[in-house]
Amino acid sequence: MDIEDEETGSAGSLEERAAAAIDADALAADLGAIVAEPSVTGQERRALERLATLAAGHGLQPSLAAHDLAALRAAPGYPGEEAPRDELLVLSAVLPGREGGPRLCLNGHIDVVGPGKAAWSRDVYSGEIADGFVHGRGSVDMKGGLIAAMHAMAAVRRVAGETGAEVVLQAVPSEEDGGLGTFAALEADARFDACLIPEPTGFEVVLAHGGALTFTGIVRGATAHAAFRLEGTSAIDRYVPLHLAMAQHERRINADVAHPLMAALPLPYPMLVGRVAAGAWSSQVPDELTFEGRLGVEVGVSVEEARRRFEAMMAAADDGQGPPVEITWSGGQFEPCETLADEPFVELVRAAAAPELGEVPGLAGVPYGADMRMFRRHDIPVVMFGTAGFELAHAVDERVSIAELERLSRAIARVIVRFGAGAGSAA
């Protein structure tokens, strides 16, 4: 899928010049400025406004749009959300292309998770540039990818003015709690021929991700004095077989995984109970227990089917010593998705990245939900491709390698040029 110089010499030359135009120092400085703007989910405005200013300074065409929350929450396919918010803003920055040419989306989320309770060695939002890294919350997940994409677009603009494809950078909120930002952006404009999401993937091209559904369960019992506990029914005791049944359910859905990229993972479809609360006093039989968790969903299985199977499994495990367990589905609801490996855009991205990596990147699946699924709903070929460092996402002392960001930005610049030249585009 490489662009052959004898066939498209000018495009090949443009690709090299665009890649060479990436300035690692400027990239790091812009990322530091954006990391320094806290943007915990639901509070993204200042970071988006700052990013819009940076995009304009690079000669791109930014537009910050407010979306109708009430309409989105009532729309078919609404993905759920967890963080409180009173506005939803999406930034689009455009690199124009030829009239009637293909359209490429570069999508990334600006929202970040909170800092946690453990101490950091630097200020959480320092954006400090030191030891070859940009430090701070959101540096790797995924403000670094957004800035790398913006600099790739800016480099192409500097060396060519425009490219054959119109390129739209979407900087979205609310990815961390369900994907409402990308959902809104695509409700407004889904006329894309392909999309690249520069999430941290260790420079693998991610084609598939599992689903993730959050749930809350309530187990009820009957209270009594501890000295006469046989007169009561402990909600904790009633919960134990349910917990064991959920562990068995995880084993079941991870047995004989069909998708080859997901099958390569140690645990393709994780299931976790992350919070349990019960009881009011040590000498009183607890009459209510609440548990909250996350259910993994297999590629190829609908969220409706996953919910049905889970609820049936819980009903079968109920001990019948009180009211049936109550299950509700809340928060982010991520369905699984996949892009087929034989999509031309997949080969384009792999071939474009190879000169920067020294080899053709491998293909991968990931066990977490992502905004890829939003594009697949619209039948848009989409991949995730980005730096290493995913293990630092949501972690203490988050940071991202500047050298890897430069490599990523150069690879994205090559993708833009090749896509505009028609290599692997759907246009």
C-alpha cells in the first residue's frame, strides 16, 4: 500500500516533507499548555478553548460548538454518562481539501479522569517538560494524541497549503464516562470516509474492542439483632452466591473467544464488582447490600443480549431467601466493535506508520470500551493508533514520551497525505 514514487512522485515528496516538518519542541510545548488546563469529565470548556486558540495559531480552522444535552439524552443510541455536566462542547479543527474529495476524521477526547488520592511527584496538571516526557494528567490519555494529530495537520498545511482530503480534528468531551461527545459530533456530521483515533496503543493498530456495561445491584434481606441473627436474613450472605456466579460468568464469556485479536489477550472481556456497600452497625443483621460493577461484552454480541444473559444468570443464582436481586444499568454503556482487517484504510495506516517505526505495525484488540464504536455505528472504517504508555493512563505520575509523540505525529502526517492521494480511502 506504499505510495510508489514513480506513480505519485509529488505525493511521495509531500509525505516526506510533511513528516520532516514536525517540530518536537513545539509539539511538547503545546501539549504542556493543554495538560495545564484541567479538564476532568464535565469540565472541559477551558481546555477546549485553549486548544481552539492553538489550532488557529497553526493555520487550521477551529469551531467550538455547543450541543443540546436534552436532545442528545433523548436520542436513539444515547450512550449514557456518569459525570455531572451542564454543557457539552465539541471542538472541530479543519484542514481543507479539494472539493468533492474524501474526508478523514482524527478524533480524540479532551476529558480526563481525576488525580486520585495518592501523591504525585509533580503537580497533577503541571504540563512540565522534563527528561524527555510531558508530565501531568491527560498527557498520555489522550491529550498527547490530540496534539500530535493537530501538529500533523499543521505540518501538511505548511508544506502543501491543503491536501486532497479534508481532514477534521474532533476534540471531544465525555469519552471517559460513555462517549457522549463523539456521539454528539457524529449526530451533527458523520460524512467521513475513515477515522483514526490516536489513543495510546503501543504503536499497534487496534481494530477491535470489547464492550463495557456498568450496572448496579441491590440485594435485600431482613434486619435483626446480632444475638438473634437467625431471626433475620443477611443481605451480605445473600450476595455471596451472586458474587461467585458473576466470577463464573466471566470465565464463561472468556472461554473459546472467537475473535482472533481479542483471543490473544489474557482477559478479553473483564468483569468486575468495584464497589460493595452494606450494613449500618456491627451488631445488626444487614438488610440491604448495594454492589456496582462492570460487565465485559464480547465482540459480536449486542448489549441487549449481554444484559439479558447477565440478568438471567443473576436470577438463577438468587437464593430465594428474600426479594429477587434488582439489577439496573446506568452510566456509560459501551457496545463492542470491530473494523475488518481487510479494510483499505487499515493497510493505509499500517503502511504509513512503517517508515516511522521501522516495521509494519501489528494488529490488536483491546479489552476496554472506546469511541471507535461510535464510528462503526455509521459504517465508518476506524482504527486506534498511538504511543506507548497506556499503563500510565488514569495512574499516578502520568506522562508521555516526546520522542514517541513526534513519531506518532509524523506517522499521522503520512496518513493524511496518503489518504488525500486516494491510497486506501473509501472515496
